[in-house]
Amino acid sequence: MSTPFNAVAAAYSNASKLISESGKSSPITSGQGGQAADFGKLLADQLQGVVEAGKHSDQMSLDLLNGKANVVDVVTAISQTELAMESMVAVRDKVISAYEEIMRMPI
């Protein structure tokens, strides 16, 4: 059974609204003055980082074809993109697993 990412994000958003309405602080805080960090924004920023890494490796590949880049640099860029993608998939899997576990809890 697979849960779509949008459902997970919506569930977090609803939980975040409930926490803020009850007057409690969010358990996730950023390092900037203790302000509450938005989990959805955190994920979006990380996803943007993966996209940027992919664009960088694509550009490095094109530069290699044009004779402007080193093979080692291209392989390194592709490896970094692969690692970033695998990390993002692992985080997504953990978020979905946590969501499914919460949905199985009795009320």
C-alpha cells in the first residue's frame, strides 16, 4: 500500500494547524531565534537542493561533451546527485511510514 506524498503533507499541515491553534509551540524549531520551522518548507527546500544538484550534474555532462570539464568532476557531480536523491527517497519513505503508523493508531 502506497500513500501519496500530498496526503502526507496535508496530514502534517492539519496537525500543524491544530498545534498552533491550541497555543502549543511546534516541536520542530529552527536555529534562528527558536522560530518554528515549517516541515513542508523544509522538505521543499531539500527537494529544491536535489533538483539543483541534478541541474549541476547535467551541466557538467554537457561541459564534458563540449570539452570544458574533467571526467572526474562529472562523475563526482553525478555521484552527489545520486546520493542526494537516495537520501530524499529515504526521508520520503520514513515520512510515509510514520504517517501510515499514525493512521493505524486507534482513536
